[in-house]
Amino acid sequence: MQLRPSLDSLQRLLIALPLIALTTTSFAAPNSSGPVVRLFPTTVLEDIRETGQVAADMENNLQEVIHRLDLQQQLYTESLCQGADGDQGCDRIAKQLGATYLEMLNAMSDRLPEMEHAVNSTRASLEKRLREELGQRTTPTSLQNALLGEATPAVKQDKPALRGRSGVRLSDRFKQYYELVATHRDGPGQSLAVVAADIYLDMEEASALIAATQQEIARASLMEQLNQSFGMITPEMAAVVGGVKEILFGESAGGAPIASPPYVIGETPFVSPLAM
Amino acid sequence: MIRSFAAALTIALALSACTTTENTSYCAAPLTGNLESAIRGAESRLADGCTYHFDSYFQSLLSTAENNPDPANPMLFSDFLMGAQDRGIISQRQAQSLYNRYFNVKFVSLQGDYNTCSQTCPVRDQVMSDMRAELHDKEMGLLRASADPQSFYRADNLLKETELVLEATCRACDAGGR
């Protein structure tokens, strides 16, 4: 049974997806020693919003089928079907489980071309902004100043972590990411350069995973169709469904924040005349 | 006549040797006391001609500060470096570099006036390596000598963010042919 590699790809893709639905308005990263760096103009935000919508649709689409998979898996387990070869009832449950599994693959397959287009479009627009704004219009000195900011305010401890952390529902993550960027209206908590870089790198990964997933889905579907003939259910299938469910609906604990402890503004620090 | 000249020369050479030995031991003697008195000692010796020992004095002062961590220590180092600069022992650039390397959140290793695509991306690995080495010095200056963990964590975070942003930016530069 060679379903695992393809479903690993699916899982990794789902992990990467939340980062593409970051925000819906335009923001500019502050640059204390140079021109304002505009990393999220309207065009980029439109791409992100569209991609986020596609990701949300995929979540909604998969929610029902994964719920059914969960119930069927529970029934299979409670019926003590594991290892019960030749039991007609268990064979029937296994076939139903396999059919639902195929349905999940098909649901993802249906959404992937649209997702691929949206991800690639967002990746390309972010790539252009990063190159022009941070690569060509920014010096190493001003980049460092932009990252550090004039004064970093205390960061909320429940700030969503970047780079595909699991533990919350996808749509909730979108909301958190929106709030993360929205806080930049009142002042920088984390440089938008970091956010942009993070999204861009995840887009690259997502783009590669979509391509790999599309290739794998056809093969995985064929393998499962063959399994339907023999009424097999594999531990790998159960594990993968569990993993996808965890990613989509956040049934595990959240990851640690990536930022270091916040800089506490209190007494005025000494500033040397030698300081950069 | 020749005999008296030779005797005078011998005495002069002997005295010179004594002076050199005395100077060497004076310059190389360890700086003692707390940071302020050690700085006074270093300044006194530098004024007496021990300028070649500046680097060792600076390292010795860092060790003294490490044993007496205090948030006021960066100010003492700043004054010491500016005094050395005023007396022409080190250049302004050296003074700035030393101070910022040890006592500033910002990285001396990430400086430049040309754009990131052309200046930093071609040597990104080297820049990151230099920044990691500099973070080690900031650990000494900010964390151990100044008891300022907040600033050190900011420097640590800045390094991580720089790594991420440079990776993305340099990929974008490469994709566009710089």
C-alpha cells in the first residue's frame, strides 16, 4: 500500500495553506532610515485574499468528508474489525471507509488547480515586491533598521505563530493572521518584512507541494480503487486521516511562538554617541 | 678616549634595557579592581605609551565587567572608547565598531550603502556567519557584562529575522536576475 507519500504531501500542503490568507488591507513596513517599504500593496493583498478564500473553501469542502471518515473509522474500531479477515460486515465498513477516502482525495483534486493558480499568483507578486522593495530599494543597514524598528512594543503572547503551526482551525488561523497584520496599523509588533518573507517562503513550498500532490493523487486514487476490490483498510490511511483532521480542525496543542520575549519599554536605556 | 666612549655606551644600553623591561612589565601588568578603576588604569597606561596593548586592555576590561555585570557598564565602555579615540589611539570607525559589536542590538556585520541584492545576497552565507560570531560577542557585552538580557534577546531575534528575510529576499533577487 503506497498511499502514505501522497497523503504526506496533502498534509504538508494543508499546513502551508493558512499562511496564504494573511490580510485584506494594504500595509507598509516602517523603515526608519529610508523610504517607506511597501510590501503589501492592493494587488498583493488581492492575491492573498483570493488564495485565502480558496483555502477556506477547501477547508469547508473537506470538513464534512473528514467527519464521515472519522465516524467510519470509529465504527471500524469499535466493531473490532482490525485483523478480522473474512468478516463480511468489516469488509463492508472497510470499503465504505476506502470510498470516503477516495472522496477526500477527489475533493482535494478538484480544488488543487484553483489553489495552484492562486498560490503561484501570490508567490509571483510577493516575489516582485520583495525583490524591488527589500532587495533593490533597501541597503543592509536600512534593512536592519526596518527589522528592528525604532521601538518594539510588547507583543501579545497569543500572537499567532508563523510557518505553518497546527493547533487551531484553519479559518481561525486566517482570523489570527489578519489580526497580526492589523496590529501594524497602530505600530510594528513584528516587521512586515518578516511576515512577507515568511509567506513567500511558504508559498514556494506550497507551490512545490501542490505540484507533487497533483501527481500523487492520481496514483493514490488508483491504488485505493484497487484496494476497494479487496476491501482493505490500512493503518496508514487511518493515521493520515487523523493527521489531516488535526491540521484542519486543530485538535492538538498549539506550537510555541517564534518571537523572543518582548522588549519591555521602561526606563530609558543609555544611548552611546558611538551607537549606530 | 675610545675606552671612555665604550664605557658610556655600555651604561646607556644597560639603562635602555632596564627602561624597556620596566615599560613592558608596566604595560603588561594585569588591570585590577572594579571596572571603573581598571578603566582608569588602562587610560593611564595608554597615556604612558602602552598603546600597543589597547586590544588586550579592552578584552581585560570586558572580563572585569563580566565579573561585575551592571547596566551602567556600556556607558563606561563608551567613555573609554571615546577617550581612546580622542587621544588618537584608535580611529572613530574602530571605536564605533567595538562599541556596537559588544553593546548594541544592531549588527556591525550587516552594514552597507549598496542595495541588498547586489551587496549582501552574493555573500549571504558569510554575512550570516559573521553575524553569528557577532552575536557571541553581544552575549559577552549585553548579557554577561551589562546584565541586559532583553537587549540580547532582541539581537538574537534580529539575527533570526534577518536570516529569514535574507533567504526570501535573495531568492526573489535570484528569480529576477538581481
